[in-house]
Amino acid sequence: MARELTVSIDAMGGDSGPGIVVAALARSVLRHPATRFILHGDETALTALLAKRAKLADRVSIRHSAEQVRMDEKPSLALRRGRNTSMWRAIESLKNKEAEVAISAGNTGALMAMAMFQLGVLEGISRPAIAAIWPTRRGQSVVLDVGANIHCDAEQLVDFAVMGAAFARAILGLEQPSVGLLNVGSEEVKGHDAVKGAAHILRSAALPMEYAGFVEGDDIADGTVDVVVTDGFTGNVALKTAEGTARLVVTFLRGAMRRSLLGRIGGLFAGGALNALRRKLDPRTSNGGIFLGLNGIVVKSHGGTDAMGFASALDMAIDMAESGIITRIIADRAGIGLATAAAS
């Protein structure tokens, strides 16, 4: 029997507001009947939306928050003035152990700042990172960081490798995930000092991962390794590029099928295959960036997603809450420290 757990949700975050959140909950309660939800936001608006969803009545509670964080708000300002916002309250419920995981589609920088301030960073971890599930030719890989840390040193990249491997074991079910450092070439002489330093540490550390060396940009889509480690600047650019390319491919295919009578006929015959391709490329199916390295589990949904995408992020949040990933990260990071001490 599934363990009952609670998800704390910033219902006012994102581009579309609470409507898509409540619609996503209607999907989620069917998949996770043992899960409860706390919605933080405008009580009047949320009550009206929930009144139309009778099946949510005994699974959802509302906590009124008078304010919300703007999508363009600076993280420092949101942190100073945000104690009455739905985002702050969602994380606060996690901090107070009313919930096992918090989720928001709101301002990424503000969410990270509030989460770090309220929850703190795990012992031994220098900076949290955002991890994303990436569809590949082999299945799925984990990529991190995809936006939290613009500049990273060698120690931070090592932390990301540890957290990414723990995530791959917990969510992808891999006992010994392969880990690669994203670089401009696979040769050991290439790259800046940070990736070279991280490679040196990872080669000598005895961890439950297979360090595969340097990987290049095209290795991400190929699924050459299970975990790709990079800084947040590069990871975010790669993520947005991949999402844009997926939309471009779908647009080109749709245009080609509509351009002529033969194309339309061919589209009818290939409809099943094209629909499968569209689902594979749909970013909503893998929506949800995970903040790894905090004393609590926080999930960031894409701000522009719809109910299907937010429901996917809820699935990820629930899987994370059940995974015991924080304990795994702490143990693995301690192993890095022991290996480094022994080598010195």
C-alpha cells in the first residue's frame, strides 16, 4: 500500500495561475490516491476552482496567501518582501514538516533564494543545483545544473555529479549510473580548469557511479551517459536550445504534411508514428526541475506549462518524496571527502 504523503503547492506561480494547478490535481489524484495537497494562494479563487472538482474535496486543503511573487521580480527583492507570498508559504509548509515536498511554477531565482534561506543546504554541499530529466536515444538521462549556478568551480561540479548520480539511482532505478562532465571535447587536455579539476577528483573517488570522463554536446541527446554535469549557464542554454529544436522539428513536420495533397495523404498513413514522435518530443512529459542539495525537496515546474505539464511535475515531486534521495546525497558526498583525505 502506498505511503500517504503531502505535497505543498504554490498555486499562484507560473504564467497561467491557479487554474492549471487545480486541473493538474484532478489528474494527479487518479495516479496518486494516497497523496494529499496543500494549496497556497488566493483563497477565494482557489475555493471557486475546487468547487468544480468534487473528487478533490477530501484531498486538498487551502492556505490563504495575500501576495504572490512576480515572474520578473529580482530574487533579492522577493526574499526581502515575500513572507506573505504563496511561494514562501509553500516552502514554509515543507520546512515545518507539514509536507514532504514543495512545488512551484513561479520565478526560478526567487524560488531558489527562498528555498535556500528557509531550508538550508545539505552538509558538505557547496551549492544546490537544478536537475532535469532529458529524453535521449537510449531513454532518459539526468542533466544538471540547468540554471541555478552561472559560474562553477571544480568542487561544485563534483557536488553536481554526486547529486545527479543519486537522483539517477532514485528516480531512474540505476544502481551504477554513468556520469560525464560536459566539455568542448572528450580529450583530457581540453576544457577549463574547473572541469579538469572535477575530472581529477571523480577519477580517484570510490562512489556508486561510473565516471565516464568528458562528453560533448551531442552526447546529451545520444544518451552516452546517464548523468551529464555542467554549470548552470551552459546547462540552461542547452535545455532551451533542445526545447526550441523540438518545437522546430514538429513545426517542420506539420508544414511538410500540409504542403501538398500527397503530403496530407502520407500524413494520414503515418499518423500513429507522428503522434508517437510528438509525444516523445513534448517537453510537458518531462516537466519539472529538481532543486538538489537542499535540506528538503523542492520541484520547479516550467512557468508556461499547462495542466498536463504541471501534472508531470507533480509526478516527479511525489517520486522524489518517496525516494530517500537526501540520505543518498549525504552519504555519497561523505564518500568524496574520505577519498580526497586518503589521497592527500
